[in-house]
Amino acid sequence: MLRLKNAGKFSIGYLRQVAWSERLRRKLRVSIEIGALAGTMSVRILGIESSCDETAAAVVADGREILSSVVASQIDIHRKYGGVVPELASREHLRRIVPVVREAMEQAKLRLEDLDAIGVTHGPGLVGSLLVGITYGKTLAESLGKPLVPVNHLEGHIHAVFLEAHKAAVSPPLPAVCLIVSGGHTVLYEVHPKDSTRSDAGALWSYRRIGGTRDDAAGEAYDKVSKLLGLGYPGGPILDRLAASAGSAPAPVKFGPTKMKGNGFDFSFSGLKTAVLYHVRENPEYLPEIKDREEAIARGDRKFDQLLPLCNPKTLGLVREFQNAVVRDLVERTLKAAEELAGPTILVSGGVAANKQLRTTFEDRAQRAGLKVFFPSMALSTDNAAMIAAAAYPRFMNNILADVSLNASASLPIA
Ligand code: KG4
Ligand code: ZN
């Protein structure tokens, strides 16, 4: 940190000059270090993620090798409220951030001094939650004298696909269309390399937003429908498995494709959620079952095997029709975007990318259309810090750094 003795004796202009030369000196030092690292030893970045309800830390080498990844989920805390409570989330981040980072360092078998940089999510997300990770990241970077790299959470989700592909020694070709689909986001981007001659992990990308949800995110629709059917929180994993168990149960209702004026690459899921709500209200025979499931969940019996016997074929048929509608919308619009715009690669990431039917439908439809689709593993689909450390790598290598003025940005865009 820059310390000035007898600061009162100097003019503001002089102090500014000293501060600027200090910043320049630091920037130069970082550039020299980056230059020295290129082509020699690996670059190890600690990623910190706290944008929503997961406190996560991970160490990634050279933007692609995961040396450790630790995620502390807060699901048990938010479950009884049926969704993330921001105030509780930030308090829990405060409690967990230190042990989570310590565990990530232990798993990676590294000391903090061995790190080359700290990458931290600074948006989009819940401001109180983001501030915990940012403040911790800044303090760590300052005390260690290491560079701080600001990372966009959505850019992290895109890097999760590349981390996964790297495990199979594959690099998804760019340009690509990327669908990020989670509890907080449902958005389509075109991803281009900034420099078309580069495809290495240190290359920067540019993004163009081509569509997104006009109301609820797809994961949010899963969570709300799950709640109204008495199936608990989060909704995605349980509805995914129940839909797969529906077999040939008759469809109690059919949901048509969402029709919207304007941008054909936009999504909307609140109408579908409301249609499920009205269907349940108009058919009171669902209600005793919903009550039974709510009681089971309150007892802690929330596992698939415990809830399946409490769902009659009509409920299973309803869940299957809901999932069919979500998956159809996500897949069709993304494929259309890939065919009309970016090229042969589709990247899918975010919590809902863990959905089995979404994966198989994407794979099947993409293959028939001559497109290639890439997903992260389940663990890398949901929020984690390995994707943040991976996204920090090209920024670090290109000297895109933050200083202590870094702040949280609830709706930080990447494009
Ligand atoms: O990416 P994520 O961990 O956090 C956010 O940034 O939101 O995503 C969590 C969301 C939740 O809404 C959850 O219900 C949904 O992802 N989800 C799923 C599945 N697993 C998680 N949705 C559908 N099918 C799944 N298998
Ligand atoms: Zn996320």
C-alpha cells in the first residue's frame, strides 16, 4: 500500500503525481511479471465467487487446469423460504469465505504467496453478497501484493464450458452462440475471439447479447413451479427427475410454444409458470397431494425416492409437460440463433444446463442440424469459482486489473 509521511506538507497535485507514479510502477511490475511468466512456469489464479448463494474458491493453472475447487452451498439456509434471501446470503458468505479459501489453497497444495493473481466476481449478482467476495479479494490482493482481476459472473459461466472441454483435450471453436441458463439468468450471447488468430486460454473474447428473458429466468420458473406443487427448493433437480419418471402418463394439459412480438431470440417463462398455477387451481384434485408433499418436505423427506411415491401420474404428467415446454423453448431459440448467426458451435452453461432432458435434446437436435454443442459437467454448470479463476486468466494476461476502488455491480453487462 502507498504510505506517505508528512502528507500535509505537499500540495494535492504533488500527491496525485506520486499516486500516479505508484500506479504506473505497479502496472509495469505486473507487465514485467506477466512477460516473465509467459512460456515458463504456470500462472496460478485464485478465483473467488460470492454473487448469489454459493461461497466458492478455486485455484486454476493457466486458465484451464483445475487445481482445487471448493463450493459451500447455502441451499439448506434458503430452502425454508423457497428462494434466496439476500440478507441471509451475505451473512453466510461472511461466515464461509475464510474457511472456503483456506480449503481451496490446501486442496491445491499451495501457499497464498504462490499465487500469481486473485480473480473475483464483481457482478452481476446480489450486491451484499458480491461485496463480501470483493472485499475479501481486495484485502488478500493488497496484503499479498498480488494483482486483483475483476471478473464478470456470466463470463465465468462461459469459461466453465471451456474448462470442461479441456479435460477431454478439446477446445470449442469460436465464434459460438452461448446460452447461459440459471436461476438468475437466461441469456443468449454471440462469442467471438477478439483476435481471430488466437484460440489459446489467454485470448480475450468479445460478446454480443442477442436475446434474453423478458421476465423470469428458466431456473426461477423451475423453482416457482416446484414451490407451487409442494416439491421444495431448489426446483430444478427434483422436477428434472420426476419428469423423467413420468413415462407415458397422460398429459393433463399441453403448453404451446411461447409467442412474443419483437426479438425472436428473447425468452419468457412467467406465462408458463402462471399457466401451471391456473391449471392446478382449476383442478382441486392436486391439492391433497401438494399438502402431503409439503408435510414431507417440512419433515426433511425431500429426496427423490421419498417424493416420487407422493406424486400420482397426473402430477408426473404435468411436470413432464412443464419441462417439455421449457426445454423446447431453450433449445429451439438457441439453435435458431446458431443457424442464423454465429456458426457451428453452441455453448450451454448455468445451473439449468445440469438438466438431463435439456442436454439430450440439445445433443440430438444439434447433431441433426450439423452443429456441435458443449456443456460443463454438473459441478461446473452450477455456480463455482473455478470458472471465475479461468475467466480471470485472459484478463490477467492482458493486464486488465482492478484496484481498491473495485465495487459490486448488480447488473454488470458483459456485452
Ligand atoms: O447457476 P446456479 O447455480 O445459480 C444461479 O446463478 O442462479 O443455478 C441454480 C438454478 C436453480 O434455479 C435450480 O433450480 C436450477 O439452476 N437447476 C436446474 C437443475 N439443477 C439446477 N434446473 C433444471 N434442471 C436441473 N437438473
Ligand atoms: Zn450463475
